[in-house]
Amino acid sequence: MPIEILMPALSPTMEEGTLSKWLVKEGDTVSSGDLLAEIETDKATMEIEAVEEGTIAKILVSGGTDGVKVNAPIAILLEDDEDASVLDGYTAGGSAPAPQAASPSVEAPKPAPAPQAAPQATSGDRIKASPLAKRLAKEAGIDLASVTGSGPDGRIVKADIVGFTPSAAAAPAARTAAPAPTSQTTEVGAVRSGGADYLAKLGVAAGTYDLEPLDGMRKVIAKRLSASNNNVPDFPLIVDCEIDALLGMRKELNAQAPEGVKVSVNDMIIRAAALALKAVPAANASFTPDGIAYHKNADVAVAVAIDGGLITPIVRHAENKGLSTISVEMKDLAARARDKKLKPQEYQGGTFSISNLGMMGIKSFGSIVNEPHGMILSIGAGAPTPVVKDGELAIATVMTVTLTCDHRVVDGALGAEWLGVFKRYVQSPITMML
């Protein structure tokens, strides 16, 4: 039976993506693990692999297509013992070929019924399984009738055999038909029409602007930050940090660093923030409907500007990493973020956020909390500033930082405590080495 290759969900927030290009063509034979296509999500471009072996019989969505819905069929794969004749009357998204008309006149095919939940995938007396799954089951002595398939229409694939345990047969999963792809023209037209109507209501005359539809990244940014701004009761805490000692230490470290390593102020801020999170563990937390999650590690997400928006790659376990390690890792993450080559696990999750606009000359600003994080730190530019030291006027390089807190998790006193520890690390950077 034909096997439908579906548009994968490469991140929890992904609802649709761009099929950038195919790495195979119709007629090609593929095996499990072979690369099939490049998919562009809201955050990254990733390659998808074949999970079954067979022949690419038909490509349903061409390369370069935007707005392909998750779980929509994008291609059809045939098993080794099948030929193109099995596609006669086949409807993508259905569970079986549509019935043939009895008379010479052409009739519209009837929609295929949605597949029902079943303990194993069957077609008549035949269990649906890929050739590779059949071979592995035979070698392992596994009865296919006791295996629950996770492939299209309940088909048994390699992963089902590799991860099979006898108890797995007792928990069959319900199967639902994949939704058919939606019209791209209609969607873009709706965006343009809706945008024009919206601006008209605000008094903006038609023809005075160019309207560009939202891409996947901008849609996700708008959705998540709107939800955060509406749902999170946040408040800011602002403090000035003198960074002359930090700048001096950075200069000395870079003078002695190995080739290829150059520690930035941002790298030192990441480490100071991570150490402060470990020193004040109550602030390293996230709000959930069932309680407060207190994180065991300081996973620091750092905002990186890319074309069309921003992304927050994460330095995991930052409290256990030295400055040179953080510097090398952050440089790699930022470069791959700009090329949209990050893996989902490299930008999803985290426990704390940093947004630094100091290099752009911004003196101070506040950021929107990046859920599920309980706090986000906004870094302004350091500048020579008059200060009073020991009763006398002096000049120091001062950096203004703003800590935005989710009041459901971090109250004012706790946020101030964390900010005080962070400031001590920044103003006495030698303590970060302890």
C-alpha cells in the first residue's frame, strides 16, 4: 500500500513550514535514514530523513512551497513489491484508494473514511508494515500482530520494532487522517485582504504602503510575545553596574587566550547571570498552572537578531562552563542561528533570558518575559559616567541593566536579591573565577 510522507513538526510551536527543496526526485529508491528534503521552520532550516525504504512514486508538494501545514502529505513512497499501478484512484490523505467508477463516465472520487483506532495496522488479512520492519521483526522473532504501528495509517515501521516490548501491544494509539494541504493562494490573499482592511479602519489610505505577508517566524514571535505581554504580570528592576574592572579583566584574558578565543562582555554577563541563578536558586524558576518549577541548572538563552526576527540559542549548564567555553559555544550558536541551522533543542527551553542592545548604543530598555522563563535581563551600553566614590567625584564606566520579572514566580524582594548578586559578580569579576 502507498506510504504517505508527511510534513513533520520540527518544533512544538510549528504549525506550518516551507518545503525549501527536495534532495530526492520521483523514481529514486530510498532507505531508512536517507535525507529526503530541507524544511524551513519558524526558527531554522532542517533536513528530514526517510523512516522507511521504498521508491519515491510521487512528489505532492514542490520545493520552495511556503505555508505547508504540519502532517499534510508531501510525497508518496511505494514498497519494493509495488508499482505505480497502485496509485490509480489513490487520494492523498485518505486511508485507501478511492473506488473506481462502474461506468465510462467520469465521477468525482468519494472521500475515504478516516482510519479508526486499532491495535495493529491491517488491510484485510494483511498487516501493514514496511519491508525493513518485516525483516527486523522476523530476525527478532516478533509477531507483527502484537506491534502497534506509528507510521501513516498505523503502518508498522522500523522504530516500532526497535522499541518494541511485549507491554507495548496493550496501548494502541488512535490514528487520525492527515489534513490535506491548504490553498497557498487563498491564504496569502486572506492575509493581504485582512491587512488592508485593518489599516483602512485605522485611517491609512490604500496605495500608500506595500503589504508583505507575515512569515512563519514573525507569526510565532507575534503570537508568543502577545500572549506573554497579556498574561504575565511583569515588573522591572533597574540597577547601574560599574564595569571598569570587568573590562580590564576581559582585556587581560584576551591577551592570554589561545588563538581563536576572544571573550566578549556578553560572555562575561552570561557567566555572571548563571552564577547568580545558582546562588539564588529560588529565582531560577518557571510558572506552571500546577506549581512553580525550580530548575536545577542555569540554561541561559541569549537573544540573537536574525533576518526577519530573533532567536534565543541556549548555553546549557552555563554555571559549569568557563569563559572560554562560553565564548566558543556562543560564537558557534550565534553563527548557526543567523544561518537558520540550529537544532530545536538548541533554542527551545532554557531557564533565563538575556537581551543585549548595548553594542547598538541603547542606554537602557526593558524586555518582555520569554515564557517559560521567570526573568529576562536587558543589557544597555556602558558609558563614562560621573560617580561619587569615597565622597569624591570620579568617572566610571557604567552599564544600566533592567531585570523584568514574572511576578507569579519572582517577587520584588527576590528579584532585587538576584540582581544584587549579579551586580557583585560584574563589579568584582575575579569572583567569577572561584
